[in-house]
Amino acid sequence: MASNPYSDMPQTNASWDSFWSDSGGAGAFSADGADHPAVAGFWGAFFEMIRRDNPAPRIADLASGNGAVIAHALGVFEGDTANITSVDVSEKAIASIRERFPSIAGIVSDAADLSLESGGFDVVTSQFGVEYAGPGAIDEAIRLLAPRGYLAALLHHTGSDIHRACAAGHDAAQRVQESEFIRLAIEFFSVGFEAVRGGDRAPYDAAASRLNPAIKALENIFADHGEDVAAGAIAQLYDDVSRMHQRIAHYDGDDILAWLRQMDERLESYRGRMASMLEAAVDPEAFDQVCNKIRQENLKIEQSGPLHAPGTTAPLAWALIVSS
């Protein structure tokens, strides 16, 4: 991010390249940490253990999201005959998984209320998923287990590095919304294109003055959380709006305004996901309750406790492996 790319606003006399090549990556709001090497290591070791005893397990992945666990499973069972069913409450998530993994059965369903057969799966998995569906989702996961089956789950951990990153991302996204940066940028570009075409500059200058406090609000976010907050997407938004402004004479106004509206929708979606994660995260007392519930079902806990990255003290997640 430049030190202050807006200091000369408004200015319109630079040449621009293609809009989409400049801004195509700016919408990549994502949750942090789900693809951490320690997370991948957990699933790699788990599925290797399963394959030693069962080269063709029936697997149900609950609250699959982007299909991260499925990708790990297929990496281990490649060339074998694992039968995998993906479950998620989101139709879009299931459609995406089916497109990426055509051999996977996809079911749109709440993880706490499944129509799947009791005892129908040798392996039940979830990564940062079942905790969103509430306590009943653990009961459903247990119900699906066949004799000598395994349940493996990674759950969001309050106080984890991922939890802190999501809290920072939520705060940053909320502050961007409260600053009305995108709305003011839309207003600024709308009158800016009129000025570029020879219209009155006074509305352009006035819109720039209204946008400046929102620009400062984003700079304060970076001072508090760093430019990598929200996977760097807010810093990218800041930089892209600056670059588009500096090269406004060669942009298509409809493209810029449509992109900003899309970014507004993505920002709200991201903020909502971060809020859900913070609400769903499991504290030590709640994790103990999950483990006690499992013991009451006469299941064996093979692993339970925080998952750490090598050489770190803060946990990444709660790790749980259960056998029936």
C-alpha cells in the first residue's frame, strides 16, 4: 500500500490499463488459517491411518464448506475406492464441490438434522463446520458411525490464532462498513466520470472531500491490524480505488461502479462469516462437554485437545478423533 495515494485527490490526467487486470484479485475475502500446514498434517495422518485398515471406507464429510477435507481424503485414497458423501447447508457449496470432485455425492442439509442412514459410514469428518450447527450436530455425527468407525473433527478454538485473525477481520470489515468507504467511493466515481467528460468539477471536489475521512478510517484499520487483515483484501481495495482514481480517464464508469457494488456485497458476506465463526468457536468448557457426551455414548476418544503448529504455543483448533 502506498504511503498516501490519495493525497492529490482529485486528479485525472494519468493513462490506465485494463480495469479487470488491475482489480481482479481484490475481492478475495477469505477466512484465515483453514489451510495451515498443521491442519493439512492432521488430516494426512488421519486418513493414512484409516487406509491402513480400510482401503475403501465410506466417508461422510459434514459441513464441507469449500471441500478442504475431501481434498485431503482424495489425496490419500487416490487410486483407491473411498466412497465420499459431502454434506453442507449451502447449495452453492455443494454445487462447487460436485464440480471440483465429480465422484463425490453431495447433499444439501443441516448437519444437525441429517437424512443419512444410522451407522452408514466408516468415517465421519468435519473441519470448522459442525460447531456452526450447534450441539445436535455432534449427536448426528455419532449416529452415522458404523461399528469400528472413526469420527475426526477440527473445531474452532476460542483464543486460537485463527480465532484472533477472524476477530481482527470482523472488526476491520465492520469499520470499513461504518466508514461508508465503498458508498462514498461509488459517489466519488459517479461524479468523477462526469467531470472527466467535461462536466462541472465542483461535485467531484465535494465528493472527494466526503471520501477523505473514510480513507483515513481505512488507514487507521491498517495501523491497528496491519495490511494483511482480512487476507489483505481491504488493503487491496484501498490500493485499487486509488489506482482507478489516478487513471480514471481511461476506465469504463459502469465497470468500476459494478465492481464497487460487488465488493460491498462481498464485504458484508465476509463480515457475516467472521461473526458466525466468532459465535461458533468452542471454549474449553464447551469442548469438555463435547468429550463427555462422546464418553456417555460409550465411544473411545483417541485424541482430544488443542492442535498446535510446531514451535508455537497458541492453538490452531480443537482436534478430536473418536472410535466406535
